[in-house]
Amino acid sequence: MIQQITVLSKIKFNELYAALTPIQKSNSAFISINDSFDYKWPSSDNFLNLTFDDVDATMDNLPDLGQLTKPIVFNKTHASQIKAFIDNNLDKTHLYVHCTMGKCRSGAVGECICDYFNLDYFEFKRQNPQIQPNVHVKLTLNKILNNEQIL
């Protein structure tokens, strides 16, 4: 079962991932949260790639922006993918989650998974003091993790 969750910025994640040994990689699970225009890591059984932007649900109702791309809002499909992924990686001891800055999107995912596994929240916050969880991501993911209905 996952015992430790580390939330990182994309730059720190790239450095860490390159330094991990193959055994460390096989004993860990990774969630890579990318912006809609961003590079994506190759997916595997223990590496989940997601694409959504750091926006609130209300951003989903934006008018047509012409040449600009409408942001991708975190939704129940993303949340269900995270739940399935962590449930399929119960044999891993460490979870690494990253987004661009390692604060909002990844912070929300990390906090929710910490709660899901009933890990020590204060230890999680001590190890990840930079997080400022995206409220929309946190609310949506918590509902899926707790098998609650999303309207």
C-alpha cells in the first residue's frame, strides 16, 4: 500500500525520475498532470498521464475564444482514472505526483490520496509544505474516491 506521497513541480519531477533506479521506479507509482499544451510521459501500469488545466469548474462555461484553446477542466473521468490507477497500484509504497508548479493540481490529488489511504496528514503536509490544493480538483476527486454521486 502507498505509504508516502511526494508532490513535485515538473522540473523537480524530471530530475527525480531520471535519478531513480529501475527498482525504485518499479516500487513506485507516478501521476503526471500536464497542461493541455504540455509534453506527456509514456504511460504504463504504474505511470498515469493526465491532461487538465489549473482552472475552476466555472471556467468550463467560457464563450468561444476563437484562436485560443478552451482550458481542460478536471472532471469525473479524470477522477475515476486516478481512483482506478491507485487501486491498481496498491503494491507500490511511494506515489509521486507532479504538475507544472507542484502546488495546486498535484497538491489536491496528493491530499485526496493521503486521505483515501488514511495516511498521516500532518506528515504529508510537512513533506509537501508548498501545496495549495485546487478546490475544484479536490472536491471532485474526493467524491469519486468516496463513491459519492457527482451532479
